[in-house]
Amino acid sequence: MVAGPAGSAAPLTIDHRRAQQRGTRVAFFIPGFVVATWAPLVPFAKLRAGLDDATLGLVLLCLGLGSLVAMPLAGALAARQGCRRVMLASTALMLAALPLLAWVSDPWLLGAVLLLFGAAIGAMDCTMNIQAVVVEREAGRPMMSGFHAFYSIGSLAGALAATLLLGAGAGIFATTLAIASCAALLCAGSAGAWRSDRAPRDAKVFAVPRGVVVAIGVVCFVSFLAEGAMLDWSAVLLHEAKGVDIAQAGWGFVAFNLAMTATRLAGDRLVARLGRARIVLSGGLLGGCGLALAVVAPGLHAGLAGYALLGVGCANIVPVMFSLAGEQMRMPEHLAIPAVTTLGYAGVLAGPALIGFAAHGTSLAVALLLVAGLLAAASVLGARLGRGSAPR
């Protein structure tokens, strides 16, 4: 948010800034922690609702559609109500929806709950990035990579906690209640540090993306496309193209995720030392080469190495783009951040399907090589954007 209702915000003390930085890290952790719990619940939901693969795909689409619809609305609400209120409402909705996902059995009702769950995740994703832009700017140093790292840490923690609880026989409803309770405690402990300032009363709350915002969104779209490719196709490539045992194929995404998380934890220092343009360009080229290595090199170990390089390369591209979206002068941040978030998230949604169509027409290897090329090309565009301090 650019200012309070009166057009200016009171200066913050060092302690208040540190509290907001900690609160922003928790805000990124919460949705990662919660949404990762849904992954191990999908097979249970499929059996309970009696869905076949095609119907399950349609039901799962509701989560993404909810996110896409909610993101621009969240930006408008944050401009009028402040980030804190929107983030509190989003967290409450996602925590209420999570246990329902372990209980509902009607396919239509499951789709409706997923739509609400996705809307809550999307609204939180958009609003926490608006807050992160302001907190980073007031800190006067790179912080965005570290914030995004906590989303990845939350995802790892959520998936691990849910898997361990289910493995211990806790039951899916008890597991979701435990995860929701932990997230609620985290929210209660950090919400006081979430920002409540608002945009001026006469500020626009909706606008069509334009100029540099569209370019930033395109770079995010391609980076998210590569991330979505790892989530949906990494294990398939290892198993079907390289003959890796299906029980071992899931290690590809683990290698990618761990490498990305570790690199994001070091990302702010790297950005401060090397600059945004070098980070984006080298990241895209390294990630493209890593994905190409995973495609063409034989065996599990070469595939894991390639996926890890892709994780290292992609790690800081999106955080840098969000920082640029907060600095550009073409659109106010409460409009630019939702636009970039929506464009980027569209890559996660459309990417796996586009790769599937390309693989059907050629092969999965060729489709993933195209993604590698797109990532390298997007890094060139992103580096050009990153050379200016306040791109237009």
C-alpha cells in the first residue's frame, strides 16, 4: 500500500520494522503450509467422491479457478481495507475449508469447497506480496527472496506433517484439524504485525495491466510454467523416458524443491551482491540448462542433478520480478501486484496442460526442452527489466 487514508504513513521504529518482517515471513509460510496438506488428501477425496481421472481433473481445476478470480479482487480489497484485514479473512477461509476437504463426498460440493479454498489461497498470495513489497522497500535492502523461501519451507513442512500424521493413523479429518490449528496459532501470533494502511480514497482499484507490468507478468508466467512442469511431469519423465522405478521417480520434485528453497534463503544476499539483472539472467540460463540436462542425460542421478539446477535457477526470478513490480511507475503497486500474481499463476495452471498437448504432438522430452528454451528467453527479458531502478 502506498499510504494511509490521509496520504502518509507514520514512520516506523526499527523494532516495528523487524516485527513486520517476521510477520511477513509467517504470512508466506501459512499458505504454503496449508495448501501442501491438500496434496496427500487428493487420493482420499477421489475414492470418497467416486471420481474417475477425468472428473477428478475437472474438480481439481476449481482450486486454480478460485485463485485466479480472487487475486485481482484481493488487490482491490487490500487497497480499500488494508492488507491485514484481507489476509485475516483469507486465512480464516482457507482454515475453515481445509477440514471440509477431508469430509465432503459429493463431487459438486467438493468442487465448491475447492473453489473457496483456492480463492482464499489466491487472495492470501496476492495480498502478502503487496505487503512484502512495502516491507522490503522500507527495509532498504533485498528481502523478497527470503519471504518467498518461507512459502517453500511452509510447503515442505505441511507435506511432511500431513504425511507423518496420516502414516501414524491419525485419520484425514484429524490431520486437517491439526494443520489448521497450527496455522491458526501462527496467524494469531503474527497478524498484529501485518500492515493496515490503505491506498488514498480516490485511487483506482481495478485496471488492465499495461507497459512494464505485462512484461514482468510474462517473465513470471514462464518461471511458474517451469515450476508447474516439475510438479506434474518430473516423475513422469524419470519413469517413462529414463526407466527409473516409479517408487523412486518422486525424488525429482524433491530435488527441485529443496534446491529452490535453499537458494531462496541465500537469494537476498545474492541479489544485493550481484544485482537483479545478473541474478535473473544467470538463473534463467542455469535453469534452462538444468532442465535440458534432466531431459537428455540418462539415469536417475543425472535427472536429479538437472532438476536441482532448475530449482537453483528459478529460485530468485519471481521474487525479483515482484520487487520490480513494486518499484515500477506505470501502475500503483496495489494494481500491479495482483496483475503480476494472476499472470504468473496462470503459468502454473495452463503450463501442465500445454506441456501435455505439446508432448502428445511430439514427445515429453521435446516439450520440456521447449520449456527450457522459454525460460532462457524469459531471463533475457527479465534481465533487461532488472537493469533499471524504477522501470516504466
